[in-house]
Amino acid sequence: MDVLDGVPRCVLGYQVKTRTQIVLSFLVPVVFELLVYCVLMTADVIVVVEHFRNGNPSWAWFTLAFMWLPAVSCFASVLSSPSQWPETVGCDERTARFVAKHLLVLTLFPVAAFYRFNRRIFWSIEALFQEKGSYGRVQAVGKIRETSPYELYHFLQAFLHAAPQMSLQLYILLRDNTFRNYDTVTAQIVSVVFSFLTMASIIASYQRFESQKIVGKCYPWSSDQQVAARKREFLRSTSTAESLLASAKRNPLEGDPMVPNIMRNFYSKYGEGPSSPGSKIINVNPSNFDRQSSKQLTDPYANYTDDDKLEVADTVDSQSPTVSFKRDLVEHIDEIRQYVRQTDDLKLSTIPADSSDEEYENPVELDKPPRTPAPPTPAANVLKRASVLRDIFVFDVECFIKSHVPRLPEGMFEHERKQDNENVDQTDGDALSLPSRRQMITGLEEDDLVGKAVSFTGWVMFLLMRMIALSVFYVFFPLYFWMLCVNHYFLMIACIIYEVRFHEKLERYYFYLFLAYIYLFSLLEFKIKFIHVRTWYIGYVTLVFIENIAMSVLWYNLGSFDSWWFDFLHYLTVASGVLSLLCLLFYYAFLRPKDKVLFVN
């Protein structure tokens, strides 16, 4: 398995080198995320300080709470997940170190995030200096792609920190008498802009995560054991169309790359000749396991009579199993005939002794039926003899199969059954690759850098339109704002429940409440697999556009304002909505990654 499996190999249809893959898929995104995170955290800290200086402690505490909320949620999620804890059960030194480590991360969460980003940047640069296929390249890419709980913090930061922070600062900026301090306004604008970028980057990364998960992608915050189990299950239970075509063209006697040649293992264990002077030779030949070659062993006596068979029996190759069977039959033909004669003589001996010609001595009684039944007709005799010969032939065939046809020794696969009972997930050399019914599933490959850039731009414009419409509408009509948000939230919960049909795990229902909150701002295929993808996206985008247009029309026509700032926001909402729609349509028409078809046994 290639270390860069799952990483886009082409950009705009042109195949790129492995170093270009590393730069475009690993180095550039992580550098961008690090810069956005640094600017956002710095701007939020400045906003907190400025609010305290301006005598607005409530806004400062709200801003500070939104900064801590993702770290607290990540800490609670890690401690409540049994898979994240050490393997040792009980309260010991490893458990204490685990809790102390995450408490330290909670206290100094920006430092932990900086460490995660810098670690990925270091190993990305290290992978560029290693040759393709070398151990250093494999190790470096493995370090880049390793999972970490910090990725969960980065995901939660987009919706628990950036989204509410953006709404709060936009509301403060749009209130009266807020343009008093230039430094505060500048920090707030920077915070709002980079909150947009943070949300857009996360949404572009997790937009179709469940479809990408089908083709082997794992959650970036899973434990090492979960990732290893997921990869083993994926390799064991799925196969691509290319591998199926290759296996169909391959000679079945050559073996499967995942299942070595059974004939080679058979010869290595039981040998090609007798193991002892008294042992019997097992004639194991590839033709015994090949249906096509076995059809070629036709009957050489198909168009011969019995007398012709006696003449040509010695001229036929004695190695053929069918010819050997016919030769055995010819050698015992005299015994068969003697058996038939004895059978007929035995039947004749059962006729009573007084059944002589005396019954015909009286010519007057010629019309009287004889006392003994008439002998069978010659045709009936032939049929009876044929049935006897058929029984003999069947018996001889059974004896021949038992003595000549090779069979695998008993207990040859007992070790494989023991491994199955012990749940050892390994590929055994003697496993038979039997045909089975396969189910076809369709996943989605990862976006290349151009596709990510266009999708990211589209979601930035979409979020800009959505957040400006919500924030300005809240300034003029706060009651209708909450009514709209509550109705949208419950509608999303109803759609999620309808989509999953109560077939998912019960503990995921708590996450669906959080997912409905995410759907206030954008749409993610995350934790649920959309059955009707186009219906979801077309319906959601249409609903959001209708809500945004309705809010903009209401506050622009019914709201009382005298500043040019609101006119600018109104036109900005319209322009961002049009640009977002164009970017998303262009992405889905030209840059959307190809579907990947897999077969599940």
C-alpha cells in the first residue's frame, strides 16, 4: 500500500510528482491554517484588552469565554471517550499522566495548537528531502498524517469560537456609539475576517467527510488503535474495480496477491512424491483443479462398439483417468458376463420342476393358458441387462474415484479455523479465495489544491452573506431573529432524523443537536451519510438564500438607519451571495473530485 494513498495525484487533470503532492496537500494547507490561527488568537486577545480598557467588561468576558469554549469541549470529549484513555485499567501512573497532560493542554491550549501545526510543518519539509519509496519518506508522511486530539479542538474552534465570536463582534460594530476607538474597531474587524477564514477552511475540509470516509479516510482525532483497526477492516472487506479486473484476468492457479498459491503450499507440506516406501502416490495435477482443462479429458471410446474397445484399449494412453477406467472395465468384462449368466441361470432354476411340456400333451387343452409365465421378450432381457450393467458401472466409478482422484488430506485447514476462533486478523497462506456476492458502494476522493481553493472561496462568500444578514437583522428585529433561528434549528433536526431513520447509534443523537447548530451557518456531511446528496444541497442552499433575502429586504426597507455603513452591508450581502453561488456551481461542475467505486463482500 502506497504511503500517499488518498492524496490527490492530479491537479486540474495533470499528474504531479510526489514532492508536489506533499507540498500541495500537506505543507501549503498547514501553513495557511497556522497563519490564520495566529492572527485570530492575537486579534481576539487584543479585543479582550480593548473591551476592558473601554469599560465594557461584559463584552470582554464573552469574548474570552468563546476563546476557551473549544478547549473545554475538547477536554470533556477526550476524557469521556474510552478509546482515548491508556490501555491500563484503573488508577495508575499512566492514567495520572494522561489526565495531567490534558489538563495542561486545556490551560495552555494555544501553545498545544502551535505545537501541532509546527510539528506537521516540520515533517512536511522533512518528507521533501527524502527519496520516493525510502524509509525516511514513509516515516515522515506517517508523522504528518498521524491523528491527534488537537484536530478535534481545531474542528470545534470553527463553530464554538469563530462563529459566535464573529456574531458578537459584528453586533457590537453595528450598534450606536461603537465607533469611538480606532484600535478596538481595527481589532474587531481583523477578528471577524479571520473568523470567516477559520470557518471556511474547516467547512471546506469536512464538507463531504462521510463520503471520503467510505474510501478509507479516518477521523483525524481517532486513537492509534482505532486507525489501525479501521485500516485492517478496510483492506479486508473492500476491493477496487481495478483489483477485481486484475484478479479476473489472472490465472486461478497462479494465486492471489493477498492469498498465496494453494498448490505451492500443498506441495511444500505434503511433497510431490511418496514420503515413505509404503505410502501411496497422490496424483495432484493442476488439471484436477482447472475446470477448463478437465473438460478436455474426453472419452476416447465415445464412437466405438464393445468389440472395437477390446481392440484399441492397448493403444490408448494409460495415464488418462478416463482411459484407465475403461481399461479396468475391459479387464473385468469376462467377470461381468459370468455374473450376468449366473443371474439368468438362477432365475431359470426357480421354475417348478413339473412345469414341463405335459401341459401341452393334451391337444384338446391347447386354448388353456400355460401354468408358467412366458419367458421375457428379447427386448426386455436387453433392458434388464443394461440396468445391471449400469449398476456395475456406477459401482466401478465410485471405486475408481476413491482410488484414483486426488483429495486434500484431512485437517489441512485446521490451523486456519483456530486463527478464526482466536480473532487473529491475518491473511493465511492456505486460504481459498472463494467467489462471493459483492455490494458496490461509491465514495469521494479528496480535493486537490485548486478544488480546495475554489471551495474555500465559495464558502467564505457564503458565510459572509449569512453572518451579515443574521447580524444586521438582529440589530433591527431581535425577536424575529430568534424566531427564525429556532425554526431553522428544529427544521434541521427534523431533516437529520428523517435522513438517519433512527438507524444510527443512540449516543450520536446528542451530536445531532450540535450538528443542527452547525447547519445554522453551513452544511456538512459529517457523522451522517446523505442518501440524497443533491436534494440536501439544493434544498439547503435554496432555504438559506430565501432566509437571507427575506431578512435583507425586511431590515433594508423597514429598518431606520442613517449611516452609509448599512447601505454598504446590504450591497455586500447581495454581492457575496452571487459570488458564493457562482463559486459553488463552478466547483461542483468542474473541480469536484471523482467518485471512487468500491466493492464490499
